[in-house]
Amino acid sequence: MKAKVAATLLIAVLLAAAGGWWWQRGAEAPAAARLVLQGNVDIRQAELAFNAAGRIDRMLVHEGDRVAKGQLLAVLDERRLAQAEQLAAAQAEAQRQVVARLHAGSLPEEIAKARADAAAARVDADNAERSARRLRRLADEHFVSPQQADDARALADAAAERLKSAEEALRLVVIGPRKEDIAAAEATLAANEAALAIARRDLAEASLYAPAAGVIETRVLEPGDMASPQSAVFTLALSEPLWVRAYVRGPDLGRLRLGARAAVRTDSFPGKQYRAWVGFISPTAEFTPKSVETEEVRTQLVYQVRVFVCSPRDELRLGMPATVEIPLGEAPPAGRGEDPCKNGA
């Protein structure tokens, strides 16, 4: 009787052990079909600064404000820059008119005046020449002094030179400006236009725009503060891309595929999952960061993985701990280069 009881107990123990083994194997089977990683939400940040120096006039956004790409965030005092732009524009326009005048050449009225001046000089020269000859004859007959004849000759010679000058002036007016003068004027115009472009750029850089969509994380300066390219005005947390930075062990590396679907969970929103996908796998190994909690020795080599995640309601924050679950053995989507957050994958 005792032998039968012992046999019965032995069979019961064996059945219980077998059932426990099968139960444990069934429980571990699904776990083996997925990879669970621990990490933290990572967001890119941008330090926004003016590309010009000046006193801040207006700040249009506050900490926590969501901004769109190209949105105006702050403006410097533009009065001095606007006046510099007006001065450069006036100088460029004045020189532009000089170049146009040189290209147009002499006006018909200028040519007519030069011809009239030359004709008048010719009349004066002829009259002075006749007077000089007359006084020379009179001086030879001793009716006038030799000095008077010499003075008349000097006046005639001077009148002849003035005639040459008037004729050369007429020729220059007809020919028009020299090509060297035109080239010099055009070079001055180019310099003025470059100065105008710089002034306009300086005026444009008095306005600070958002380089991408995001959330204003920090408002560093205030209206009245002096800004410069070295001083950040805002810290912008970029909305995209958003990912979880996690680390995978070397033995599990071969089971990951770029573009593989994933799910992200956080302690802040229990029971809620966020669509995600593996977007980056580091090609090099590194030591396990101290912030990563693992059961293995911390000096074990791991590979960094970025799991890009969709957060349509902006619920994920920088540094938030997150759990990533990646189903294994599942082929990545055909269009893995597309963004699942935008195409609803």
C-alpha cells in the first residue's frame, strides 16, 4: 500500500515538474519573439541668436510657446540699420545716374554750345590777327611805337591758342566720355550696390526667425538687452525628429533591422503605446552608459539605437525614461524611408 502511495506521489511530482517546464517554455516563447530595450527620449535643441549685434526691441514668444518654421520670434532696434540702408540706397542711385549719363554721351545742346564757342574763338582770332598786321605796318612807317605792334601780336597769338582750345573742346564733346571714366563709374556703382546689399542684409538680420518647428524651451534675453551672434536669445526644442536613445547588446544586434516597427511606452502614460520604428543603429560599439540600467556588467559593450517615435499630442519630453518593444522576425515595411508619423503607417 505504501509503495502505491509513493508511486502515486512520484508521478504527481513528475507531472507537476513537466507542467511547470511547459508553462515556462510557453511564457518565454513570446518573449523570445520580441526585444525589449530601455532608454530615454531624446530631442534636438537649437540655441537661437541674432546674426547682428544690437539692442532687443521686441520679443514675440514666451517659454512653452509652440512655433512654426519661419515664424518671427524677436526684433532688434532697426532705426540705425534702416537709416544706413537708406543712405546706401541713395548713394547707389546717385552713382547709377552718373553711369547712365556717361553711357548717354554729350547732349545735342552741349555739342551746339561747344561749336558756338569755337566759332566765337575763331572770330576773335581772325580779328586779333588783322589788328596785329595793321599795327605792324604802322610801326614800320613809324606811326605807332614798336611796343604797340608787339602787344597786338601777343594778343593775336593768344586768340589763336584760345581757338585751338575751343576746337579741341568741341571734338571732346562730340567724342563723348572716355571708356576708362565709364569703367571707373561702373566700378564705383558696383561698390555702392554691394554696400546697399550689406545694409539690407544687416537690416534683415535684425529679425530672428524660427529655423524649424518646435517649442520655446528657454527665453534667455529680454527686450532692452544687448544681443550679439555669440549670445543665445532662445533655446528651441525641435519637434522633429523625436526618438528614444537606447542601447542593444552585441548578441541581439543581428536581430535588429533598420525600419523595423516598434512600440514605445512610458511610465507617465501607463497603458499607452506610441508608434515607432528603428531609424539608426550605431556602426561602432561603446561601453554601457551609467544611466542605462541593465542586469549585466556595466562595462559590457553595447550599440546605440535610435528608435524614432510619433508623439502627435506632444506628450514626450526630453530625458523621459521609455521602454521600447521591437517585434523580431517581422520584415520592415517596404517604404521604410518614409515617415510613419506622416503617412499613418
